[in-house]
Amino acid sequence: MMNIGEAASLSGVAPKNIRYYESIGLIGPAKRAANGYRAYDETDVRLLGFVNRARSLGFSVKEVSGLLSLYQDRARASSDVKKLALEHIEDIDRKVEELQSMRRTLKDLTDRCHGDDRPDCPILDDLSAGVTGARQTIQAAE
């Protein structure tokens, strides 16, 4: 048996995250040593490592919960696991597209900005256009 610090070190999950995962029911409650402190074994560390790896791939806590259920179900169908992973890939692709769109916009704005001593700045103009648009929306609603 090991304490939370050792389990954290071996699994790569911070102690506060271990406690959080326990509090939300993602992982079961830790065993307790005679002194009342949390006590972990190799199985717990493997499970925490699983959670850590899934989180590092961007799976949400809810998705990790589903993956853990499948991991612990020896009668699972791999198609169920694949379905979750493919859905996650779709989410990643959507986020990548959003980030690429933001990058293109910022690149265009920085390309148009002279970056000199003059006050004219297309970057600030674009940002303030968002404020103007929001102000117009609020006024229209009134």
C-alpha cells in the first residue's frame, strides 16, 4: 500500500485531482490505512494512470467515466470503445477548425497592421468592431 503522494507520482495524477476524481465518483473511494489516510495499491495506480492517459488525450471527465466502465466490463464490445473514440475525434476536428479559423483571422489582421509608430491598427479596429456589433445588438433589443 502507498499514500496519495506515491500514487500521484506513479500515476501522473496530482493528489488534488485524485481527491477530486474520488469526490465526483469517477474512481471509487480510497481504502483507508489504520491512521485514516488514503491508501492505494497497484490496481488503483493503474486505474489512475488510465484516467491520466485518457485526460491527456482530451477526453472529458464524463467520457473518461464511460471509458472506465467499458475498461472494467470484460464483456464489452470493442465497437463501443471505438464509437466513443471516433466521436472524440470529431470533437477534436471541430476544435481544430475553430482554432485554424482564429489563426487565419489573426494572421490577416497582423499582416494588415503596419506595426509602426502610427496609431492606426487593424487589429484594434477589428476588436472594437465586435464591441460596436454587440452594442448595436443590445440597442436593437431595447
